[in-house]
Amino acid sequence: VFALLEEYRKRLQEANLTDWSRRAFEALSENPRGPLYDFILVDEAQFFAPAWLTLIRRALKPGGHLFLCADPAQGFLGRGQSWRDAGLEVHGRSTVLKRPYRNTRQILSFAAARYTEYTSGDEDAPRLQETQATALREGPEPAEILVATPQEEIAVVIRQAKELITAGVPPADILILCTRRRQVSDVSHHLSAAGLEPSSLDAPGAERQNRILTGTLDAAPGLGRPS
């Protein structure tokens, strides 16, 4: 794998090209001068590489403030690395938010049970944060439908979408997420064949269209839908 990486870098250099990963290191060596800020807020900071965080810190004015929001179960934090590994000292300067505002109590309990089940044999898996369950909204229990084949899975998804729309749910309120892009393509094809209008999360203006949204799990953090 390392030999392949070296060959990749060699070809980039021969073509006088770079990539986003290398660009961050080049920017560090160039020590670029740009605008400085009093406050910088970084959301989803667990996905930021150390070089990115270093560049961001350089954009702060002397005495400026850097505010990071991160999920310890994801990104480099989920892999057991720390903020110190990324060049930041947050001891005594961090707060754990324990009140989830988005999910209902039923959804959170369902997700926590599944996470605990799937990581039961993984000693390095991040532990779930304690939450203030009394502050959660109430809602219906999540439905778990087990199927035997990928074809049956798609058939169930299409049937569920039809039932929701028949019940009066607007198509734009329905979100179908898959683990792989190939699955998204298959589901979208079958939705169209069933007379349902799908729209990819990546499509321009998809949020404003009254269509069923489809996409991968990786493309949907922070995105919510009623159904």
C-alpha cells in the first residue's frame, strides 16, 4: 500500500498537481498570510485533520477564541485518538452536552441498544455519553424490518414509501438512506419504476423539491426528515 502511495505522489508531482490532503501541508510550509479572526467556530471537528486545525489556529488573532463542536463517537476521536494528538489542549476547557434536542426518547433508546449490541466485543469502541432522558421528546417506536435478500429489502422500502404517501405524507418528508452508492442507485431506479419521484441528496436544489430524498449515510449527517 505504501508503494502505491509513493507512486501516486510521484505521478502528481510529474503532472504538477496536488490533492486536498497535500494542499494542507503545502499551506503550512508556505505560511500563508490571510485575514485573522477574533472567533472561529468549527462544527464536526472530529473529522478535521491535525494540519487543518493548525491552519485554523493560525487564522486566529492573538487572544482569539477557537470553539470546537465534536462527536466523540466519530472521526479520529472515535478511533481512540485525543485532542492532544491533534495539537490541542482542552483539559478543563470542554463541556459534554447531555441533552439531545433532535431525537425522541424512543429513537435514542433504539440507537443506543443497537450500538451496544454491535460493539459488545470491541473494547476500543467509544462509550456512549449519558443523556438527560427526561428532556427528550416522545414519539413512535422505530420499526425494524428484517429481510432475507437485497431484492426483498428494496421491495420493502418501495412498499413503505407508497404507504406513507398514500397516508398523506409529502414525498419531501421521506428520506431513504443506504450504506453504499450502488444501493442508492438501485433504490432510486425502483422508486421511479413504481411511479415515485426520487431525488438525490447531491442534486442541486434537492432540499426544495417535493420528492423522496435518497442518499448514503455519509452524505446525511445533520439532515433530518419526519419519515
